[in-house]
Amino acid sequence: MASEYGLKRHFNGDAARLIGDRIRAAHPEFDVAGYAAEVESRIPGKELKDRVLVLAEGLRTRLPADYTDAVPILLTVLGDELAEGEGMFNSSWFLMPVARFVEEYGLDHPDLSLDAIEEITRRHTGEYAIRPYVEQHYAPTMERVALWAQSPSHNVRRLATEGVRSRLPWARTLTVFVKDPRPVLAILEPLRSDPSEYVRKSVANNLNDISKDAPDLALETALRWLEESPTPETNWIVKHGLRTLVKKGDQQALAILGATGGEHVRVPRLSITPQTVTIGDSLVISFDIENTDDRAHSIAVDYVVHHVRKNGRSIPKVFKLTTLELGPGERRSLEKTHAIKEVQTRRYYAGEHAVDIQVNGLVQATERFGLLT
């Protein structure tokens, strides 16, 4: 997904003119210049979601006051449906304020708004716009979502799963599904072996969200899906849908994915070079891994960096490394280069950082490096 910072820069007066010019083709009295000037005056200092709201508010004051008259005009800007692989933040990024308009102003007209969200998601996404409808019009919205899960459009099927994710990034948590994710799982059932990669990614992310609040239910569902739908598509969904549990070393999740014998694997050598780094440097993590059993084992190998925080405590971050098959008594050397660079979600602080090598969720070796800032 595009970064919030990268996206926000696009929502300015130029975006308003792009949207306004399209609207004026169906609504000639639309004030494009005034719209662009208002947006430019109001966006300084605002982040992505607030900028998008500014554009939506500008649309509300310039379109017909009756929402039922405004929406058909707004939908004329949508364009053609996106094909598989066309990113919603590429050609159709500018439709974010259109979806926000329906999210903010359409709750008194749920049927019309859900129709609009379906049309928007074919060209962009309705995953954020639908959430207040789940909260305030639960029954009719979930009925519609169930129909969307059967749609011939991969974009609409993807909305059926993405729109009801309990912990969708950049969106408020849907606590109704945190408390009881079973209605969401009912939506996912027909999508558990979907032919579209776009849909499968969403199903996996949704299952991963569920695993954070109801791990036993997620594991039970994953195992049943693999038994009832033994397809490569379902296997991929389950593998990625259980990733948080795998990173936590959940032995049942690892067993479902075929990882076995972690207790028979040891790491006799681990080295980190250089021993001291600064931000912008890279570490080389080198280690040997050995199967001490007389049977072969499929294993998942991760490494965990314990990032020092400002208060001196550390927070572990698991990084996926590889999965492999180790024969009886086999020993193998592995190496990973890890960049020490700040990202939006992580800041580095000086101190001693630990690095673990984790095999099937079990820590088998630990080494340390020093960070200077």
C-alpha cells in the first residue's frame, strides 16, 4: 500500500481541479476555480485523511443540497472499472474524496450509498466508506456485503472482505467484529480459494486480523479450509493469514503450515558484523542451523530485532527469513543483511540491541550489536 505521506501530497488544488473538471461535464455550474482555491487555502498542515475531508467538504457545498441528486453527479467522474493488477492508488487515487463524500454524508440513505460504494470500489476502493454503514446500518449492510462476496467483479469481492476487516490500517477499529468475528468468517467462506490474487490478499489479511483477537477461531478455520479446499489458493491464504501467530511462535499455527521439529534444530554459530553501527549502516547476520534429529524437518526461520526505545526498554520486531527442509543431521549456513534505517513506523535510539534467531517460533540463539545515534 502506498505510504500516507506519499499520498497526502497529491491532495491539493490540482486534485480539486481534476475532480472539478470531471464533475463540470455533468454539472456545468460546478465552480472549479473556487473549489481549487478553497482546497489550497485549507490543506496546509493537514495530514492525508484531513486533506481528503477538505476536498469532500468542498464537494458538499458545491453539489446539489439534496444528497440523492448529488450522488449521481458525483459518480459520473468514476471512469472505467480497474482490471486485475491495476492499483487503486495509481490511476484512480483522486477518487478518495468521492468515497469520503459518501462516507460522511450518505448515512441517511443507506441503499443509495451502498450502491454508490459498489460503483466506487470498482474504480478505487470503498473499504473506508463502508465502515460507518456497518456500525449504523448493520443488518442491511452485511446483507449487501454477503452479495458482494458472490460478485463476478474481483474489485467488489475484494470489498466484501476488506470492508469488514476488524483492524483495517488507517481506519477505526470495527469493535463489533473484534468481539465476535464469526460474521466476518461467514463472508470469507466463498472467498477462501478465490481466483483473484487481489481478493486472496484481502482474505489473508482479514484472517490475520481475526487471529489477533480470536486465535483459536482463526486456527480452527484455517485447518478446516485446508481440509475442505486443498488448493494452492487456499494454502496461500492460510499461510499468510496465520503470519502473526507464526511470528509469535504459536506451535499450532506452525504445525498447520507443516513446520515441525523446531525442538530438534539448534543454531551452533551466530555472528553479527559490524558490532557497532549508526543509522544508515547495515548489519550482516550470519549463522549456522543444524538438525540434530534422525528425521527430516520443515522449519520456518525468522530473526527478531529487539529495538531499544526512548525509555530504555526494548520492543521485539520479527522479520521473516526463510522456510526450508533440513535433512537428518544436516547443517546449513544462512546470512541476512539488515539495514538500520528509520521508517515511518519505527525510530531508532542508541543502546544495545539484541538479535534472536527463531526456529519454528523457538529462540535458538541470541547476539547483540550496539547502535550509536
